[in-house]
Amino acid sequence: MKQLVVLVGLPGSGKTAYQREHPDWVVVSRSAIRQTMFRLTFDPAVEPTVDRVFHAALIEALDCCAEVVCVDEPNLAPAERAGWVEVARLSGRQPIACVMSDECTDSSYESMQRNLKRLAVEQPYLRIRTFPRTAYDALAAQYEPVADSEGFVEIRRAPRATLVRPAPRQAARVHPEREPLPLFSS
């Protein structure tokens, strides 16, 4: 059966590195939308547009032929995750929670800071917004472990992903057996 994989973890906990280890997944991520469309890491002024694009992309992804659609977002609280369980069921997909390793907040924060520095070097056109420790700690305080009662058919504990830097981008590979996403079709 098709799945909706919901990643759960703080920024810097390895969610994006983990989903990159699964190249056959269709991934929907606000962070990727910000970086691709707006060339920035965060700006409250563009969030309404990011949200609209995210939801439109998610609707299309859920309707496509992919076996696994992945939501690469923090999903820290049960209320956020409940929405994904309902979306999975409405779209005929099994809801799977994939929880990043339970490491200390210090380690995840340091990893996130390294990721921002790396982005600044690898993608100099991006406008990088800092993420102060106080804001990170406030976000971390919202985290609640995923409970069996939340409705996921499976709760996976993801090992810390080992991020392997991809080679420079080449021309996109064409997969003739896959249909393109029917974006914004009627």
C-alpha cells in the first residue's frame, strides 16, 4: 500500500539527510520551496506563499503514482501530526511516522548551524537567516514524542543519517516508467 511518511525531529536532527537516502520518495518540504523559489532560508513575509505552494504540491504528490510521499517538516506536536494521519487516510495512504534520533538539543542545534554555514558556501545566492539559540530552544520545548495512540500504522526510529554530499548536479534523469506530476491540472 502507498505510504505518507511524516518525518519528526528538530531542525538539524537529520530529517533532510534521511529523506535524501531514499531517492524514490516524492518529498514535499517548505524549506526546499523557500530555497528554490525565494532563494532564502526563512522570511515571514513569504510564508503565506510558501504555505500555499507546499499544500498545492502535497495535493499533487499524494495523487501521483509514487509509492512513498514524504513530508520533510519538524512535525513536533501531536496536533500537527494528527493532520498528517488524516491526510494519509483521506488519500488512501498508510501514515508512517519516522522519528529522528533522540539526541540532545545541543547537538541538533550545532548541526543546524553547520548546515546554515554550508548552505552559505555552497549556495551563495541564498539569503541565510540566522536561527538564535533562544528561538531554537523555544521550538525544542514544543517537541512531544510520537505516541502509539496517534494513529500511525508504524513508528520508525531513524538512525542518524550519514550525509553524503551529492556530486554536482547533472541533467535530470528521465524515468519513462513514471508519470510526471500533474501539477495544477484541472
